[in-house]
Amino acid sequence: MPALANAKEKASRTACVNNNRQLALAMHMYALDNSDSMPWPNWSNNYGPGWLYKPVGGRPPDPLRSNEWQYVEAGLYWPYLRVSKAYICPLDRTNHVSWVKRVPKISSYIMNGAVCAFGRFQNGKTYKLGAFNPAAYAMWEPEIRNYDGVYGSNRGFDASQFPNEEEGIGHRHKKGAVITGFSGQVHFITYDQFQREQKFNKPGLLWCVPDSPMGD
């Protein structure tokens, strides 16, 4: 059944690309409404709201708790999307242990921490969208790892990442994942392509902090 499996993967990838196009549109609309500033990338859980959610007591909200859904809707992209489906890749199975025990379980996608200089900026300060190389990458599908029984895209259990080997893209779409640029372009990137970019190009398309000589 290789042909059927390939057809299903193609359909899932198409849906995932469409999700990321909606997220890219939300990014540009947010910047348009906020003097070209990028949203806070939910770097750590001590400030909010960020692009995806407003933290609750130093942690992401749990979308399965009805009294915490308001903190998901407080996310800065929510007014432009109004549907949670855009946050979830069809291949991100909600019955799998990596989702059941995941924190946060709001989105299959992650934002590049370059938006806040990988934590050097605090309390909502971010770069402007226009400061980034348009070809550089703003968001991607991360690898989900097991951190002592709790699954997540990084040890901080937030919604942004370093683009390094531990925190970079995953293998949800077999050989790679869907990635989104600051220009709004969306395409598939292989795991190997991502790793070559992050290892050898500083600054580059992943290590892309605007005023840093090395992009980090």
C-alpha cells in the first residue's frame, strides 16, 4: 500500500501548508496593526500574551480545561484566525502519548526565538517584521521529545525555539516538516536541509536576529 500511504501523506502535507499560510497571514496582519512589530513569541511562560496563548500561573493553558480556553483565545493570533484547527497539523495525533502528555498541546507549530533575540528581549519586546530577512524562517513544525515523562518541543514547555539540533524541526512528514518564512512563504523542508542551515549559516535563515553579527 505505498501508493495509498503516499497519497495520505500528500493530503496531510497540503493541509499543513494551508494551516501555515493562515498563520503567516495572521503574522502579517498583526504586524500591520501593531506598527510592524512581531508578536511576543511565548518565549518562556513568564509574560503574555504571546502569539499562541497567555500563560496561566507560569505555564501554558490547557485547552482541555474549559476554564482555561480564555487564555488560548487571548493569544495574539487568535483574533485573526478564530479557529483552533489552524494550529494543528493533521498528522499530530491527539490520541498519541506525545500529545496526551504534551505541554503545551495548543499547536503543532513553533515560533523562531529570534523574534525576541532568543530571550535577550523581555516583557513583550520584539523586533519589527521588516527588520528580518524576508527569506528567513519565522515558524516550523518542531520535534516533540520526552522530557522526563512530559512531552514538548523544548525544555521550557513554551511556544518558541532555538533553531538548533535539539529544538529544531521534526519528522512529522517523514523526511521533514513544513516551515514558514517572514515573507509569508510556506514550503516543505527536509530535516537534513534544516540541520545544514542551522549548523553552517550564522547568520542565516534560521539564526537571523537582525542586529546580531552571528544571528544569534
